[in-house]
Amino acid sequence: MLDGILKQDREYDENLVMIVDDSMINRMVLVSTVEKLGLQTVEAESGEQALEQFEQHRPGMVITDVRMPGMDGLELTRRLKEMTGEYFLPVIIVSATDEDNIISDSIDVGGDAYLKRPFPAVVLASQVKALKRFSALHRQLRHHNEVRQREDEIAEQLFSRAVDVGNAEDEGLCFLKRSAETFSGDLVVSARRPNGDLNVLLGDITGHGLTTTIGALPVSETFRAMTKKGYELEEIVAQINRKLLKLLPTGMFVATAVLSLSAQARFVRIWNGGLPDILIQRGERLTAIGSSHPPLGILRRIDQLDIKTEPLDSNTRLLLFSDGLIEASNADGELFGEERVKELVGRCAQRCCRLVDQIDSELTQFMADTAFQDDVTVVEIDGERLQRPMAAPAKSVLATPQIEESAIDHWNWSVELQGRSLARVDPVAQAMHQLYEYEGNDEHWQVVFTVLTELYVNALDHGVLELDSSLKSSAEGFAQYYETREQRLTDLSGGTVNIELQHTRFSNGGRLIIKVTDSGRGFDYDAWQVKSASAAGLSGRGIHLIREVCDGLTYSEGGCCAEATYRYAL
């Protein structure tokens, strides 16, 4: 683009002035004054001839009389301004007329100066010098802006690669982005946890343009890294908040929504901090999850997060958007508005189209040629199109050769959480961190993450909190289950869960024993196994999965201690 601008500027001769007047005497006077300034001239007797001369000689300035036969000076000025586009062509309009509106008409067609005859030669010379200085300044400013725009475009490409390229792809996840400037202050980040859960973040950073990268990069990097290590939403949000408090200047913050979509259990956890309502569509029913927390980067501590848990099936769609959508204003000053968004969602209740496509079409028509004053981002999550990756490969894939029973090395690691720590600490992520530190970040540890997560959740939910899985058999019971879970975690004052890892490496493989013990009342595993074999629904699915991917799963201490053995080949 910059090369094109420079080329366009070079097409005009800055030292050549075109004089346009049907009077030869007037032309002679004007030519004499201009040439004394060291400039060259080209003459034209009419507006029509001036256009031909302009195309041929490309002068850098024009001085024209108003009254001429055929095309007058005003029409000539208008045509020249249209021809030169963004290039600044100074035009001085001269006239002997006393009409009251001649000056305003000259300005309206693009004239840059007006002189009424008779005038001293020094006045014309001063106008020519002033406009030449202004023309040179205009060119410098244009070139500076174009260089900056090009640099912004390159920076935006690098920024997009850093933020967007690492996103997890899924057919059920799509979004629309409209930027007020080259850089968007909105960001969408997605990543998968080791067990296949899909985490999605929508952030709206204060302002827009290049300065928003101050917040976008740490948010995306922290979110993606912690998700891939298996951390829960609560810890991810808290860590992002701590990062932003250190980095952002006063007055900058990030309105944020974070979602975690379960790969297996078909539910979604939602947290909204400062964004417009998140809309959940199930057929004709529309549910709104409003903001329950200030944007990130404001409060020093985040003690309690109001995370909503909702069922996620093939009939569910979620819509997230930044406030730039509902605050978009057209030429008449009308806002796009939240009601219009809800109406669009209702129109798509029969799932005949993607929501983002309908919003894009409606927004384009609504805005017409009006520029966006704020960044607009819309994220749609379609439960019907969401990929359901296996949390772990089938046992046949995990089959390993006979592991030699000659240990090369051995290590143990354990952690015990008590009371309130069970509500705020994620021991699974800590255990995975230790595993990565000791044995490297191999893909087969995704299986271990799944096993750890299932055993820990069972120990906490059913052992310590004494929750009944049968509640999750319906959408209403599902919501009740997680509401009860959050309440019991909030009120928790006792109870313990202990996680222990015992790893042994052999010459051609390894063995990891995972032991999870809780302080609950236990359960009759054998009786449960018989009952769950004939039961449908979500209850017990995790234990069956563990048995598929591990060499062994045993219960002891009355069902309070679960021990799984995972073997792998090198």
C-alpha cells in the first residue's frame, strides 16, 4: 500500500503549476508571478483543456479563474479533486466577481484558497508558497501514517499468530470478529485439557488498537498453558487476574468469560466477569448467564467465583459476545441492542443456520457504511457439532510388551488436602506438573490425567461431599447436583483427600500406581458394579473408563481407597 502511495505522489510534478483562465492577459500576469518563484507553468484556456493538460503534465498545483466559457473553475476544481483522490492537489481559485456565495462555493468544491481581483502579486506569491509548504507537510504526514499502518499490519499478523494459531479447532466452535482498528481489543482463546475438555475464553480489553496487546498476550499464554496442564477454571481465572494486575496500567482491565466444555460428561462450566449475558439456547428455551464478577485486572484477590454448570447436549447452543455488538451504532444513532440479538437467536431456534452467520448478515445491513466505534466479537458453541474426543485411547491401543521387572529408578509423590483446601486447590494439576517434571510431557500422560481426574472427583464428590450421581440423570437434576456441590464446598470445614503417585521405570517401559484415599464412609464396590452394569446415564462412566485404560483398579478400606495401575512402553 505504501509503495502505491509513493508511486502516486511521484506521478505529480511538485514544481509545475497549471494556470487556467480564458483571458490571455490574466494568464500572463499569473505566469509571471509564479515563475518568479522558481516554478514552471503550463497554461489552459478552458476547463476542458485544463483536464487534458492535467492528464498529460500532472502538475502539483492549479490556479484557476471562476468564470470561463463551458466548464467553469468551480466544476474544474471538483473534477480535479475527484481525479487526484487522496493526493493533496492545492487549487487556488481567483475571480473578479462580487457574488456573496462565491467563497463558500469555492470551499464546497474543494478549493484551498480564494483570491479576489485585483490583488497584488505578492499576495498570490504568498499563497503559492504557503500551499506548497502545506502540500509537502501533507505528503510527509501521509507517508508517516502509511508507514505506521504497514507496521501495524505486520505487528497484527505476528500478534495473530501468537494468539490465534495455537487455538484448538473444533467444528462446534466458530466466531465473528469486526475490529474498530487494525488491532482488535477482543480476543478468543481455546485450548484442550489433557482429558479432551475444551476450554474457551472471550476477553474484551479496555480500548482498542495496538495498546490492547499488553493484556492479550499474557491472557492467551496463561490460559493456554494452564489449560494444557489440566488446571480448573477457578485457578486459571485467578492466575490471569494476578498477571494482569502486575502488567496493566491503571484504568485498563479485561472483561472476561471462560467456559469449560466436558468431553465426556456433556456439561459446560461457565464464568462471566464483566461481559454481556451469555445466552444458552435449548430449542425454544433461552437462558441468560449474567456477569457475576468485575472484569479481571481490577481486584487484588478473587476468593469466590460464581461458576455455573449447565447440561451440554446436541440440542444446546451457547452465544458469547463483547459489548461492541450490542453497543454498535448506525448512522441514525440507533444501537444494535441485546434484544435484537435475542430475537436473532430465537429465529434460529430450529437450527437451520449458524448464529454467527445470521448476526454477521444482520450487523452488516444495520451498520451499512457506518464505521465501528468498538471491536465486535461473537462466539458460538454448537453442541450438535462439538467434537467428542476420547478422554483416553482404548485398552487395545495401550497394549504394551511385557515390562522387564528390573527397575531403573523409582519415585513417590503425594499430597493431602484437608477441609477448605479442597475447595480452592487443584491437586490433579499439581500431580500432573510433578509427572511432567520427572518424566517429560509425553502424550500418553493424557490417560493419567483422565484417571487422576475421575478418581479425585469421585473421592471428593461422593466420599467427602456425599453427593448422589443419580441426580445427573436429568437436566434439572444435573443443575441441582452442581449447585449442591458448590454449596457444600463453600460450607466445607472437614474431610480429607490424599493422592499418591508411585512411579517405577524399567528398561523398556514404566509403571505408575495412582492411589486416591478419602475420609468418606466408603461404598460396597462389588454391589455397585453389579448395579451400574445395568444402569444408564452418566453415573459410573468414569470408573468403567479407568478399567479400560489401566491394568488394574482395586478398592480397599471399605471403598475409601482406590488404586489404579497404569503401564506404558518406551
